[in-house]
Amino acid sequence: MGEKNNMKPKVIVLRASGTNCNLETEKAFDYVGGKVDSVHINELVKGIRKLSDYDIIALPGGFSFGDDISAGKIFALRIKSLKKDFDEFVKKKKPIIGICNGFQVLIKTGFLPYHPDLKQKATLYLNDIGRFVCKWVRVKINKESPCIFTRGINSEFYLPIAHGEGKFVADEKVLKEITDKKLDALTYMDNPNGSYEDIAGITNEYGNVFGLMPHPERAFFSYLSPSKSSNKTGIGYYFFKNAVDYVK
Amino acid sequence: MREIKFIGSNEKTLVSMNKEYGWSLNLKELLMVKDYFEKLKREPTRAEIETIAQTWSEHCKHKTFSGPVEFIWKDRSGKIKMKKKFDNLFKETIVYATKKLNKKYCLSVFKDNAGIIELYPGSKWGICFKAETHNHPCAIEPYGGAETGVGGVIRDILGVGMGAKPVIDTDIFCFAYPDKKYDIGKGFLTPHNIISGVVSGVRDYGNKMGIPTANGAVVFDDSYIYNPLVYVGSAGLIPKDKINKKVVPQSLIVVIGGRTGRDGIGGATFSSADIEEETSSSHVQIGNAINEKKVLDVLLKARDMGLYTAVTDCGAGGFSSAIGELASDCGAEVWLDKALLKDENIEPWEIWVSESQERMVLCVPEKNLNKLKEICEMEECEFCVVGRFTDTKKLEVYHKKNKIIDLDMKFLHAGLVQIAKKAVYKERKTNYNSISIKNSEIPERFKKIISDLNVCSKRSIVEQYDHEVIGQTVIKPFCSMEQRVPSDSAVIWAGNVTGENNHRGFAVSCGINSRISKISPYIMSYYVVDEAVRNLVCVGADITRGAILDNFCSANPNYEDVMGDFTASAISASKAALDISMPYISGKDSFYNQTAVKNRVYKIPTTLLISAIAPVEDVRNAVSSDIKSEGNPIYVIGEFKKGMGGSVYRELFKGDDFVSSIDLKKNRKYYLKIIESMRKKHILSAHDVSDGGFLTAVLEMALCGKGVEINIGGIKDKYKVSDAEALFGECGSKIILEVDIRKEKEFINFMREAPMLKVGKVIQGSSFILTDKGNIVFKEDVLKLREIWERKII
């Protein structure tokens, strides 16, 4: 991708009615040098914009369509109507990140864990505590994971979570595949929701698609941490920087 | 229901008709309506009377607070201390303070849906702030009541000026104890049911809106058994050039968002009456956060494209008050059959006054209509054109070909009759006697205090709210990496929204105190104004550019003692604001918070919520409340005062009910010093002393697992107070500071004129040690105390 060296990577932050973490996700990509468009899924459906014009897709958090039926389900159905475009994006090994509701969407579309026919292989279920929870939790990076978003990040740190349906659930076969292939890029150290294998985020085999429940965009600057440390950069910065550096 | 007949009706008939239809109009007003229609030589329509009732309701007009009051103040012996007549109590207290202070950074006060101040000197942005109550709905349908309360105050922010982006919500509740057995009247909800419903409602609505709920308080007191108070606030950011709206005749009246239905008919008039055993929950509206989120997305996009010239929210009174207010200077023609409906089974007048949620009314020049339509379609937000603004100075409402309303704007908006209320304030008898407490009693009593619902951790509630969304929350409800230490104010960075490359932001806090109000509503206002401002000081916000909101809740103002307490607290709220030099920019009041059950009337004490807001120059320097490092000295700034009145200690054990008064002029001086000292980086953490008293406040700072050693001897010597007053008293205005040991000398020198005392230090390990002149009174592991403090509330 050498010819793009002098151009800003084009980022599409894709939202639906009820998406609400788009602003901070757009800003995060903007701060690391991306050229960001905030796009409603209807603009893709109507053909006003094309996915192939972009280098990175971000699916931000929120409550797309009110999380009716189950979290991310309706958004996932809309995306499936654009299945070809998305699959092409994945196969071209361009980065896709889904955060919180965006992760729920990636799971429900069958992009994570990846199924060639885009069938759902896992789910994110109601937290064990039975309700929404917002707090900073300790997480760990799997250094052996192919995930491009987590490259070179310190192994243990805190990230904020804010979700009601974040418990990663899959059958043993799927879980084994995830752990064997080191696709569990991010795990909880004090599991806050009952996720199997403490999974907080997973990637695909190539590492270009990444979905996670914690919010790196809310940890972009050090002053957004509950602990007032003197570090200049927040840990969240690196997730976005990695994606932009990758496509440059 | 009978035919509506005003012409020729006698007073008795008018009064009984009023009750039957639930208009909540008083006799003088009914006679005025009668006069108006007798002059027109025709009977009013149902729609016209409903419009008048809504427009003149307590809920919409606040006629008690802005009406005339005959006030008498009696001292403890019953002797008259003061007599005063107010023509307009609100203007002569709250607004008076703002006018007198005349702060140039106030960009809009009292005239719009929210007050607005400047984000920083010369900034292109303003911060708007508004708080509301939703008490009556929450008493009968807590979940829906809380949801629509949050939805309503957010629409106030969307409807201020040309629309602002909400960036923080607040919630403050007053409940009876959920873990206490009450003999509850038939048909009423238990405190436990109310709390769970309200918390879930705030959570579900606020979280789905994508606005962080990041500041608040919960008060527990038996007085709120039948009348819970649910305050919700919202602050937003608005470009300065979008502060003014303009209604242009011939422009279209466009409604975006939710459809109109039969839910919430008569909500405004219902809130203007006492709750009775047979009060129906059909007065409460149904919320749908995603509809409102769509409205938010459409509105801000359309605003920045300049597609409309004015906007307001549909709140109490529905179209009737939204369109009525926008058109009050020009006039409007409305076509109700064009409104999108939830179902067709609705009367025309019901469409007009329905309080269905999530609707905003815009003034759109015809040429922009198609562009607005495009945005709405993309965002899947419904919209309809329901009329046109005119220059007739008349309100003309049609349903198909029928004209159902034809009223003069002048009559509707200026014709209100002001009723003089009698107010008698009687000072309560209080006794001061210095109570003693044995050293051996301190450990157990302290543990009981920190597990009291008014003191314990509110984390089980707070962590259900998303307080991080938008990625701007710098000081969160809990500080330290593990979020164990309660903060004093939320600090919000503004940069993601303003897009400015700086670290400007603002702080939001609150103050509320029902225990002191029961002893002295007059002194209470000083305490709550002071507490709200002191909370801002603790994070280092610039109070010289700050502002406050008043939200009074009271029982039925037709009782002269209720009105007396209310008036006394309004007078002191005004004085407190002047003394501390913080202007009011907006406010709201809620009366009739009382309920009769089995021949007994349950009234709430006058409860004043002060919400405070102030700019923060650099959010990276905001001071948090968690103790930072071993070896640092701990100081208390502010005097310890006499009296156990208003303390949690007194509620649990025995104690006198004396409350010392406080001097906010003096406080302001040392608050400014503290902020300056923070700028000089002398101070590493700060926390205010409130519920539970001094010892609780120190413990809270150490809950991140730090050890502290505190010496009480110096406090007793310097301020001549008893052990109980020093450790657990809640009189006075105190801030605890952890000072950087390397800057201690500089700090002492800089603060020398302030009432200041070194009370202890941060020690190695995690022991919490209390000593008195060298002897250990109490020693316990902080982590053990934390377990007690972190109990569940519901």
C-alpha cells in the first residue's frame, strides 16, 4: 500500500439510529491522522457512499435501533444486505474495528468469529450481574495474537466498559479455535460480565477485523483515566494509531 | 362530562366544572375566562379551556413563585420579627441576586429553556444548564416518570437558543429508606419499588441518549415516603452565534420526532395538585429514548445547516404550550389533522395538549423544508408540518375545516391573575447542648455512620449509568484507578464537541440538605448554595465565572406555614448567592409535593437543590479526591462549628438540633485562595466535608487503600468544639486537602489568612488511625472500613 504514503487514510465511522459513541470514535481517528467521515448506514444502503472508497471501517458503540430484539441485531441485518461490500473489505485485509455495540454487530453478522457464509458463531449475552455496568476494568493483551490493532501495546492496563450485554458466549469448538489460533486478542483480568475464557475482544485469523467490548476511544488521553497519572498519552491512542499506521 | 358553559354561570357552577374537568384553575381565573367569553358573546370550546388551563397552570407559569406574597416572619416566641410584601417573589429574590451581581459572562438568564454562561473568556462556545423535577410522575409510575423526566430536561437543552449538544446529565433523588418498614397506604408504592424504578428509568434513557450521567446525589429521609423527589439536570455546549432564536411569520411550524398520542393528557395540570389516593397513572407519558436520539441527530445537523430559525421543546402542555410560546409575539395558524398520530382514536383537543414525548417544534422557512425532509429521512426521524406562524397576534387552531381555537395571544399569555399567597415563617425552637461521646463508643458509631444510606457508597446506582460516553469525562463519580473514592464534582472536557485544540472544560456539582431544612429552611439555603460551590472548589473550577440553578420543591403553598418556609428559603437563597457571588441563571419549582393518606397529610420539607457549574481552565489540572502519596500532610480549611443539628450522627444517635450559621462572604475568600493554591500545584487531593462529617470525609479520601493518621486534639483546641462535633458534626464549611509535602511551606504561607489546621498525614500501609493527644482512639484497616461503606443500596 505504498502509493498511499502521503495520503491520509480514509476512515468511515458507520452509524445507525441509536449509535452514540460515534463522535469520540471519529475524533480518535482524526487525532491519529485519519480522514474521517461520519456515515449513516442508510447512506450506504442508498448508494450515496461506497465502502470501497475507504481504508478503515469503525463501528462505534451505542444502542443501534434501541437494541431491540438483541444488541446490534438490526444493525447487523442492514449490514448483511451489503454483505458483498463488507466481505470484500475483509478479504482485502483492510482494518475493521467494532467497539461495544459495534462488536455486537460484528458477532451478529458472522464476521467475528469469521464464518465463510457469514453465519453467527458466538454471541454477546446479558452480563452475569443482570444489568448495565460502567467502570474501568483490568485487561490483558495477547501478545501472540495476529490482531493489528493491539500490536506493541503494553500487556496489562485498564480500559472502561459500559454495556449490559457483553458476556462472550460460544460453544467449546469455537472457543478452542479462538484460543488455539490466538484470536482472543484482549482478555479481562477481573471478568466483569461472565465472558467465556475472559474474552473482552477477538480478532480474525488475519488480524484485520477486531471487535471488543471495552472502549479504547474513552481512554484516548491520559486525563480521561480515573487515576490522574502523568503519562501524556492514554492507552486507547495506540489502538487507533496502529490501524492508521497499518494502512499507510 | 357536562357541556362547557361559562356565559351566565355562577361561581359555584364554575368551581364544580373546574373540578370535574381537572383544569386546576382558581376562582379568579375562572371568572376571568368567563368575562373574556362573555365579551366575545360565545361559549369557549373544550380545546380553548384546556389551552388556557395548561398555559396558566402552576407547572407552566410558576404562578406561586412569581406571584405576590404577604410574608410574616415570627421568632421562636411567636413575636413578629419581619413583615414584607412581595409583588413577585421570584423576581425579588432569585432574579434580584442575578441582576445585582451583573456578571458579564452570563449569556442568557431565565428567558430560555436553560441558562447559558461563557465556556471561557472570549470563547466561541457557551455552556447551558438546566435542572427539572419529575416528582409527581415518579410517585405513581417511577420507571416511566424517571425516563420522561430525563427525556424532558434533555429536550430543554436541545431547545435552548437554536439547540445545544447535551454533554452531561445529573440526577438527584430524595427517597424514604428502602430498608425500613413503613405502614404504607393502600395503592402506594414502597420506597424500594420507587427507587428501583427511578434508577432503571434514568439508566435506560440516559444511556441510550449517549449522554454521560456523571453527577448527582441520593438523599434518604422519611419525609419523602409518599412524595419522592426526582431531579434531573442536563448541560450542553452551544456555539455563541446560535444563542438567539427568531420566529418569522409565514414560516412553517414543523414537528420532528415522536408521534402524538393519548398518553400524558393533562400532565401539567395534574402536577399542579396534591397526589391523592385515586390519582391515575395515565397522566404519565411513555418514553422512547431512540426517538429522542434521532431528534438530537437531526436537530444539530439542521442547526448547523441553518435550516430553521427557532426551536423549542414539547414539554408540559404539548403543542399548546410549545406553539403558544413560540408564537406569543406574532400568532399562529395550526392544522391539527396534519399531526402524525400514534392512533386515530384521539379528540382534536387531545392532540393539542397531549404531552407525548420526544417532539420538538421548529420554525422552518418554506424554502428549507425539502432539505430538512432529506435529513429526517436519512436519520429515520418522522416529521410533519402542522401549521404556519402568522402576524395576526392570534392563536387559530383548526382540525380539518373546524376552527377549534380562536384566542388572542395577549389574553392567553398576559391575562394571568396573580393571587397573593399568605406566608408565615415560624422559627423552630432549637437547643444547643454540647453532647459528649466516650472514646470507646467512637469505633462502633463511626461504622454505623459510614454504613448509613445517606453516607454509604452510591456506586451500586452510579455504575448503572454510562458516565463516560462522548469521551470527555475527566473527573468521574468515583476517583482512583479502581474508582473507590467519591468525587465532589464532575469535570467535563469540552474538546471533542468544540473541536478546539485546548483543554478547556467545566465542572458540575450539586448541593441539597433536607435534614437542615427540617430545622431551619432559612439556614438550609445558605448550606446548599455553599455545598454546591464548595464542591466546585474541590476540583479547582473557576467559581469567579460560575453560575447556579435553583430547584425548589415544596408542599401545598396554600398552607401559610408551607409558603412561609418556602419564602424564607427563597430569601436566604438570594442572599447566599449574593454573598458567594454566584448568579442564578435558570431554575424551576415544584409545589404540591404532599399526600393525604388515612386522614394524615404527609408533607415534604422545603427542599432546595442547587446545581452549580463553572469553567475549568485546563482539565488536566483538575484535582481529584483520592489520596495520592505517603508522607503528605492533611489539612482542613474552614472552621469547625458548634451544633449537631442536621448531622447523620443525630439521626442515628442522640444530639442537639442546633445548626450554626455560615458566612458565605468569608467562605468565598478562602475558596478563591484554595483554587489559586491548586494552580500553584500545592494541593494533590481535595474533598468536602458533608454527610457523616469530618471523619467520614477523611476516610472517603483514603478508600483507594491509603493509610492515614488523624489527630483530633488540635481541632478541639483550636475551634472549641466537642469530640462529637469535631468528628461527626456537619456544621460549617470545611474542605480537606492533601498537600504536597515538598510545597507545604509555600502552602502555609499562601493560605495563612484562611482558617487552617493541620490534622494528620498520609502513612505507609492502609491503616486508618485516629489519635487524641498522642493516644490511639481508633485503628482499623481502610479496606475493612471500605467493605462497610460499600454496601448495596437496592
